[in-house]
Amino acid sequence: MLNKFLFTVDRDPQLVERYREDPVATLAWWEAERANQILNCHGGEASTWLSFTDDERRALGSHDHVALFELGAHPFLTLTLWIAMFERDFDQPLAMQLDYAARLAHFTLPYPDITT
Amino acid sequence: MAELVAVLATTHHPFFYKTSLLPPDNAPPFAAEWVRKVERYRQTLTKMHPDVLVMIGSDHFHQLWLDNMPQFLIGKAPFYDGNYYNEQREFGLPRLRFRGNEELSAYLLREGIDRGFDLAFSNELRVDHSITCPIFTVRPQNDLPIVPVYTNIFAPPLPRPERFVKLGQTLRELIDEWPARLRVAVIGTGHLSLELGGPRQFGPHGPDPEFDARAVEWIANGDIDGCLANVTLDSLHAPGNATHGFMDFMLMMGVAGYNKADYADNLDLFHTMEAYFTWYPNGEDA
């Protein structure tokens, strides 16, 4: 579910901006309207059971990539979307990526499991 | 019979394309050497005059998703579009289009399934930078038909390393037995140690230079057994959280067999080590 949110936002330029500017509202809209869409299926055949946990909602709603890492979100999805949203806020090349890594520095192996 | 004229195993660095286009006064200090090494590597393919390319790569959550995730997939289509919006956005990669060789795709699917790999297929596959990057580096004119082969190195549960080697060995057998009179090259891309979205990302070198040095030795020496004895799904977490992409190198070792690489080169960059290997299975004069 975390991954599905990151995946569907990252591939849509408008959603990337919407999530950057207003994460809580975007998340609420997505959970209500998009969470149960089966991506490779026509719209009439949605799932009925998908919703975020409180921890997931909190992590996504506060742009907390450290919490997402802890919760087992796929790190490639999180990183790619974070670069799209926040690299522009840093002056130096790779500064955003290094800051991102530094905030994860307390994690040691094994990292949280990303198996779905 | 078809002739396997070249096997290329290399890293795919999505920033090479953009870096290679920078004017010298704007380019980072490592750019000139990087471009020189890639141009030299390109010759190992060019001089073998291939007719068709079998391209091994891995979708990075672009078309293949968790609602329906294949472990191994072969494209069978007359054309393949390449690269996605977020790859343009992040890496500056342009979109491009490939011709396909459907006859070879159909042959590999049929025979591969019959030899123990329940291969998924796609008749409408948009390939990503794992396939397009080696085109930019070793065949920038993009003039040859391709057969894309995708592996899952990304979304666990993953196939084990032994399975990647076995698929490579099976592809080798099948290409050697393909009745078409064409010159085939197999090009596969993966990673050495790599961390993405974790605390060790974007350091001054790859996250585990010691692993990289051992990996280069395994590949250059065709040491499949030594590699398999030291690499497991669990062990690949240690060198970096995206190091399972090394299994695509292991697949290519399976294609190349127990043979030393005819060409081996590497380049230590920030974040990752680049590596370039080529084998000429039927000799350099084939």
C-alpha cells in the first residue's frame, strides 16, 4: 500500500507537485479515490479492502522518509519520488541525496524488510 | 546456425548519457575518462558486427508492478518504446524506439519454457534505462533489432542467484542452437555494490569496494563456482541494499560460461563502480 502510493504518485507529474505542496490532503484523496484501483484492471473492478495504517498515514502525510524506510517501503520508490519533490530545494548537486542518507544513518544491517 | 559473436556484461549508469553531452568546461572531472572508457568498450561490440541484440535488464517499477510481478520475462513485439517520464525527469534520458526480432523472441520463449523456465512474456513492453543505457553506451545509433529479457532483481521474493546463472546458461544453449543464420550479441546490465534510498547511498565510492573488487575478479575470470559459493540472496544485502542487481551479472556469467573475459575494464566513480566486460565466444575473428 505504501509502495502503491509512491509508485502511482511518482509516475504522474501533477500528482508529484500536489503531494509536495499538500501531502495530507493528497493522501486523503488518494486513499479515498485511488487506493483500491487495480492498476492493470478496468475501473469497474476495484479492490475493496485497501487502506493505510495510522503509522503509514502519518509517515506519508509528513513526508517522513525515515519512517517510510522503517515501515519497509521500497527504498527505490521513496528515493525517486523524494528527488523529484525536494532536490530543487538544495543548492549543491547531490546535497539532497546526502542529506537523505544522513537522516537514515542510525539504521544498521539488516535494514527493515521490504518483501511484500 | 546462429552465431553468438559477443557477450557484454556491464553496469548501467543512468547519468552517463547526460554527462557525456556536457561541454568540457561544465563536465565533472571524471567525465572525460568515463567517456573514453565507454567509447573503447563500444568497440568490442562494433567490431563483431552483430545482427540482433538480446538485451538483459530489469524493470525499475515502470511497467511491471506488484499486482502482477514476473520473475523472468521476455518481450515479443515488433517494436519497443524506451524510457519513462521519471527517467527523463531524473536522468535526462530521452525517449527512443527499438525494433524487435519477434522470431527470436518466440523461439526463446518456446524453448525456454520447454527447458524448465516458465517465462512470462509481453507483447507491449516499454523498456526502461536498464535496456536503454547500454544502447546509449555501446550502440548509440540504435540500428539493430532487440529481444528484451527482464529479470526481477528488485521486488522480493526474488529468484536465487543459481537461477540467474542457469537462465544465462539456458539462453546460451538456445542461441547456439538457433537455426537462423544471424550474428547474435547478448548484452546484460546489472550492478556491483549499490545502495539506493539507504544510509550508504551516494558516497565517494560504491558502498562496498571490497565486494566490488571480488565481483570484478569473479566476472573477469569466469569464476561462476567461486561466485556462487560466496553470493546468496541474504549475502547480497550486506554490500548495499540494491546489490541484488549483481544477479544480472551472474546471469551474464552463465551466458559467457567458464571463460575469462576477453575484455575487462572498470572505473571507480562516486556512488558506484562502473564495470565493462566482453567475451567473444567464437573468437575475436568470428
